[in-house]
Amino acid sequence: MTLSENKKLPESIHIIPISGLPLIEPGDDLPGLLIKALNSSGLRLIDKDVLVVTHKIISKAEGRMIRSSAIVPGAAARKLAEEIEMDPYKVQLILDESVRVVRKRKGLIITQHQNGWICANAGVDFSNAPDDYYVCLPLNADHSAQKIKQGLEQYFGVKIGVIISDSHGRPFRLGVSGVALGVSGLPGLVDRTGETDLYGYKMQNTQVALADLIDNAALLVIGESNEGVPAALIRGLLFEGSDGSGKELIRPDEKDLFR
Amino acid sequence: MTLSENKKLPESIHIIPISGLPLIEPGDDLPGLLIKALNSSGLRLIDKDVLVVTHKIISKAEGRMIRSSAIVPGAAARKLAEEIEMDPYKVQLILDESVRVVRKRKGLIITQHQNGWICANAGVDFSNAPDDYYVCLPLNADHSAQKIKQGLEQYFGVKIGVIISDSHGRPFRLGVSGVALGVSGLPGLVDRTGETDLYGYKMQNTQVALADLIDNAALLVIGESNEGVPAALIRGLLFEGSDGSGKELIRPDEKDLFR
């Protein structure tokens, strides 16, 4: 991603929607289904392609759907549910997924998910799932990304990156935007501290959230409401190969002034 | 690259870096310089193209550079500067740009800018400017976007969108990401409440930060440290024409649990 060598200006980047996957069921072979979808679109992966996959199909393939009738709200969940006028089953599930409540108001709980993300309702999703099922975030999104990466790299004989995507609300700004939950094969963060600008000034403490930038780009074609486009291929990025991890992007407690 | 006969599926989106602008000076004709850069790249704008322009060249063309020797730190700035170990001239400028301090710690002030954005150091930038000058955010970024839009639309005979871009740090997540300061010709926010998913579930309270998504995509080619690529052309987006405003994306006080 470095532009410090002036002669090396970036080329165009393409955001290509991936469609043609079936409705995903627990146990489905996602790498296999993605390969099939790519092939039927005539898309052959090349080195440094990045595939962004919505977490919804990951969560479903990994069986992270919880039936509401399987939830038993405890006393704490019932009390909180009454206080903020929410369904106690949903509140119990949110608490189960979380390590702590960060904020709450009527109809909304913002928690720290057991995997570190701070977001509304522990990322539990009520859309794009059969009736009576709630979709939770993947248990290990980096691992989910690695599995897809390995399957696709083996098939196409290339080195790629994979990002598992969600969209969250955020402080200060309205509207949801992209969040890279899991990352494999590219850096989540790129540190540009010490790079020199046109006037010779050295940048200080500048880290760029590369995987989130890519995730947001992908959300321009991945439909929020529609499994019709559950993934996007980003082609033309410049990055150094890296194991990568979605954890790189999680701000640690001691560096956060807002929790 | 047609991927499907289904007309509802999105086509590919292209992120095209715009280079070839000179170092910008106060008073420069930015629409004219952008037209020249587009022409020498062989790029002819078409309807629904979105041009994302880094605020740095806007701020410079609009003379939003402040010489540090022109700043006189007052008593409040000196006291705060001592408390958080920052340069009092810088602190005075940050306070001048802001309506209030939201958080502070050693070496960092997070304020609400007079235009509503909550960000570090009121968005004042020490990079990419001649020695002894600080670059402040544009006074009316929507207006800056409108002027570029009008100039380019008139020249190319098309209808486009323009976004004035910055990158800010954020709570919960590390790394800077894109922020659409000014918007013209496309909606900043897209409301998807009431859209139906594959299972017939109606989405609730779902607003997508369209202009920020586009802004992040553009930052994949716009160099943080380098005026070599001060703008990007995003081609292939589907959106309804709209006046648009960066203000759509600013979360109002009463809807924010984190300030």
C-alpha cells in the first residue's frame, strides 16, 4: 500500500460482486461453493486478489444459528429486558455472546463481544435467517478466513487474501459501515509511521485500517439485505503478504477513550 | 464484465486513481486542475461517476492553511497544553476550530469541530504542507464538493457525485478510515429500513453510510502521505441522484451514547 515511491502510482482496483451461491445450510462446504460460483462467473483468481465474504454465510455454514425456543432467559436478562423494553430471549442471547455491557438504552444494548468487537446486540442478526433463528457472529473469524483462503489457493494455485465482513453502527457518525471480523493473507492494519510526505515531514502514529477499507469497498456490492451477493472480489490491491488477523483492528481497552 | 443476467445484481465497480495535479496553492482552480488531470489520463466522466477528493487539496486551494507564527496561545490553551504536554500554538488552533473538547489525554485532544465532526486535533493536519503551516478542515465541505461537481458536470456534460474525504481514527477499532466530510450529487446515507430479505424479514432501522463506504474505497488508492494521488474516480455505483450532504452522516448528540 505504500505510495512513497513516487513512480509507483496505484493502478485501478476492481470490486467484483460474487453471486450464484445457494442459500447456505449448516455444514455446507463454503470454499467449494465459492469456487463453483467463481467458475460459473468465469472468474479465475490471481495473486493478491482479496475475497470479502459476509459473515452471515460463514455463521450459517458453521451452525452459529440459535433457535429462540432453545434460549432460557435468566433473572439478569429478564431484568435488563424489562428495563430497556427488549425481548428477554434476545437479551439472554446477547449476554451469552458478550463479556460486558458497554452501553444500553431502550431497545438497544451495546456490548463487548467475547471476541473483542464492540457493537450493537453482540452482532446478533435477525435478518437473512429462517424464522425463529438468530444468527450469531462466527466463533473464530480468522480461522473461517483461513479455511476459505486455503481452499481457494489450493484450487487456483495462487496467493490471496480473505476477509470475513460485517457492518456495524459506530459512535459519532450515522449509518453502518464495514468491519473486518476475520482476516487472512493480508495485513489488517498498515503502519505508515515514518513515511515521508512531499514536504519531507515524517508521519507520526499513522496506522491505516486496510482490512476495514477493503471491507467497506466490498459493501458497495454486497447487499445488506440480500444473500444474492454474499461476497466480493477486490482485484488490484498492493499489499505485502501476511498471516493477518481481525484482532489487529480491535482497539485495546487501554487505548480507547470511549468505552 | 457481465456476471449475471439478473439486472438487480450489481456490476463491477472500478476505483481509478487520479494523479497529475500540481502542488496546490491558495486560490488554485481545482475543477480546472481536475479536468486537466482527467484529460491527461484519458478519462472522460460518465453519469453516476463519483469523484472523491482529499480535503487536503481543498483546504489548500481555499487558503485554510494557518501559519503557526500567526497564532497567539491564550491562557486556556496554555493551561491545557501544559496539562497534556502539547504545543500551545497547536492547542490554541485546535480550540479555535472546535466547539468543545470531548476527550483529552497526553498528546491528544478529541474535539467536536465547529462543523460537527468529532475527531482528533480538530482535524488539523501537519503533513503535506509547507513548513510552519497547519492545514485545517474546509469551512464548508459540501460547498467545496458542489463547486467541483458543477465545474466537472458543465465540462463533461454529465451528472456526477463528489465527496470531500478525510481519514479519522475511531473508537473501538485501530487505524484510520475514511470519513466523507462533504457530499454533493449522491446521498450520504441510504435508508434500507423496510426492505425485505430472502426470508421475508423486514429490516429495521438500517441506514447504510454510503458516502463513507465510497470514501473508504477511494482511500485504497488515495495516498495518505502523498499528494501524488489526491483524488479517485469511483465508477459503476448505483445510486439515486440527490443534493446530498456530509451533514447527513454526523450523528446528532441525542443519538450518540459515546460523547
